Amino acid sequence: MSKTISLLGSRYHEWVREHPAAAEQFTAAIEDLLNDAGITFDSVTARVKTWPSLKAKARKRREDGSLSYPEPWTDIHDLVGVRVTVFHSTEIPVALAALGEAFTVLRSVDKAAETRIAGGFGYGSHHLVVQVVEDDEDLAEYAGMSFEIQVRTVLQHAWAEFEHDVRYKRGDGPLDPQVDRAFTLAAGLIELADQQFDQIAALKQHKSEAEADDVPISTETLPGILAMLIGTRFPRSRSETYRWLDELLELEGITTVGQLGELLNDADIETVMAAIRYRFNPGQVRLIDDLLLYNFGETHIERTGATGTRSEQRPRRLRARLKLLRAFDAEAGRKEPPTRSAGE
């Protein structure tokens, strides 16, 4: 066992030296994936398992005394762990679907369902063990590596974090029965609150939007305008990304509902969908960014390349997408669409 741990330690520390920014890279990749898929989420955090934690897990044994992880470097799948928190539980399956299309799913466990089947209240979260695919541009250096993703609501996360602090960091000795009962009661209330949030989200989604004429676009009105123009064909994006979308549209001279409606024509949408070959149904913000790229070409990159949360990567990504769009047009025997001037 000592030799196994020694070899594991050497490999672990070498990997950490070679990937000092792993947590930041995985965080950015999952954030971009969820944003592009139009999924509303609260936060994404990633961490690399510490050596003491990895070593302790490698030493775990089953009831029969055998090692739980005979080959710890390959058997332990959460060297990198990612946590995604969403606002209500109806967003969890949507996030899981996008993650499942982007990565190879090795294992999927619904902890909340397990708890319900056991007839109790408690830890609620969905755990995925996934593998980075070969053609993943953002995580290319991690191709073939497996890692864990936890998806839970913000309320489930708050309960789990507080319970972990009290239950597992208290040291030896049984937990006070009154504290244990209080945790169970809180878990039931959180489950009820999550159900209420689901109902609120459903009411908000089906609430009719006020009819809009050819009026100026703003960050606040964009979600409603898009609901009117494209309905539910493409999922809504995170609220904060509409401010960026408003900036993109303004840079291209699209400032009214009428101009936006012309951009969102079915022919261009079909072309962009076929050319980009999304791994998921794109969110509204990602789709419109690609429609702008299709219509304005290289000028869209020049005007908007310095915008967004990861502007240093944006020009490269846009040029890769533009190449796909132009190649699709060429293969279909169509001439490239004339590059529009801002506001046309």
C-alpha cells in the first residue's frame, strides 16, 4: 500500500505542476458551455483535490477489507471536481442534457432521488462523472481525463455546506439528536421551497409578454422582445449576458425591434444551425452572436472582439466559427452573404 501511495503522490504532484491553472480552465469551460446553451445558472466553481484528500480516499477500504480504489490514479474520478448551482430544480435536467452532449458520461447519480427512495430528506444533488472528449477545444490538454460535476440548486447547496460544517467537521462523537432532527426538518423545508421556485419559474415562463412595436431595444426589454420574436425555440440565457448582447447589437447598429426581427430570419437561422453543428440547442445570446457573425463577417470580429468576459479568446473563437459558416455556404454552392454595414 505504501508503494501505491508513493507512486500516486509522485504522479499527483507532477500533474499539479503541469496544470497550475486547471481549476480556472475547467470553471471557464463549463461556464462558457452553459452560457452558450442558454442555461440560467447561479455559479460554477472548480477545484483540484488536495493531496491529503486524495491520499485519504486512496486508502479507503470496503467492508471485506479490499481497497476501494485498487488503481487510485485511474479509479478515483474526482481529481477535478466542478460544482454548478442553479436557481430552481427544473434547470437541473437542462444543464445535465447540455453537459451530457459536451462530454462522455461515465456515471450519473441522482442523490436527491436516492434520498426520496429511502423515504427521507437530506442531501440533494446530481453527480456526473464525465470524460473530456478529444475534440473539446477549451479543454484540449485534458482530453481523455475524467472528472466529476455536481449540479444542485442554491438551496440544496446551502443546506449541504452547512450540514457538512456541522456534521463532518465536529470531530468524534454522535451528533446531538435535536440538531439532527433540525437538519431533517430544514431539508424538508428546502425541498418545499425548491418546489415553490419551480412553480414561480413556470408562471414567469408562460406569462404573456406585452406586445411590442418597432421600439428601441434595451437590456431590460431584450428577453421579452426575444420571447415575442422567436418564442421558446431557443432557451433563454443568463440575465447578465443580455447586457452584453445589447452591447453587441448596438455595435452593429441594431437598436430597434424591427432590425432585430430582420436579423432573426428563418433562413439565416437554419444556415447558422447547420453550419455550426452545435452540440446543444444554442441559447438566445449565442445564436444571435453567430447570426451577427454570419451577416457582418470579419467586421463583427473587429467591432466586438474585445468584448465579453473572456475577450482574449473571443477573436480566435469567432474566426473558427466564421470559417465553418463560409465553408458551409461554399459547400452548398451559395455565395457568401454580402457583409452588411452597421445598422443595415
